Amino acid sequence: MGQGEQSRRAASAGIHAIAERADVGLGSFYSHFTGKPDLFDVAVADALEEYAQAVDERLHGVDDPAERPAGGVRLCARTAESYPEIMQILCHSQLGRKCAGDGLAPRAKRDVEEGMAQAGSPWSIW
């Protein structure tokens, strides 16, 4: 089964099927989530954080102040190219607003600020 088919099945799955596949009762599901949208938001936020950590690991040891943010952008673009269905979900789910304080945004800000500090820039961008 392809990734697209898996995405369609997951999107159409009912709460009961999701709880059964996770081997949890419906009561346990509802004690953690209000419904599928809440579960989706938490799952994607966790995936974004995991991805951001992978980007950090990949860029570990890169000291060039311009290369760190550029490398992060390149890795994100490659992900979009490799996994277009995932990118569509992210773009249409408004998770960018919900996760703006987590995941990739603070890391990008950190890398730009470190680069500015290394270059001796007196300006702060945020």
C-alpha cells in the first residue's frame, strides 16, 4: 500500500478504529483527545518536533553562519519534494500558526541570530 493510500485510510478512519489500532479504549482516547482533529494536531506537532530535531542533528557541526539557515531551508524543501502528501496536509491544516512557537520556527530564529552575532551585527530581527 502506497503512502497516499495510507493517508486516505487514516483520514477516513473512525475514532473506534483508531483506538482499536492503538490498542486503547475509547474512554482512554477521549481522556487525552477531544476528537480526531485534536489527535491530528498533536500527532503532527510531535512529527514536526521530531523532524526539527533531525534537521538539528543533520546540521550539527556546521559553523558557517549562513549555511545553517540555508541548510535547514534546503532540507525542508527536499522533504516537500519527497513527501508531497505530507506537505499538503501541513499547508492546509493551519498547523503553521499552531506550531509557530515549536519545531522549526525557533530553530530558524536561533540560527539566524547566531549568524548575526558571529557577523557582529548590531540589529536584532525579532
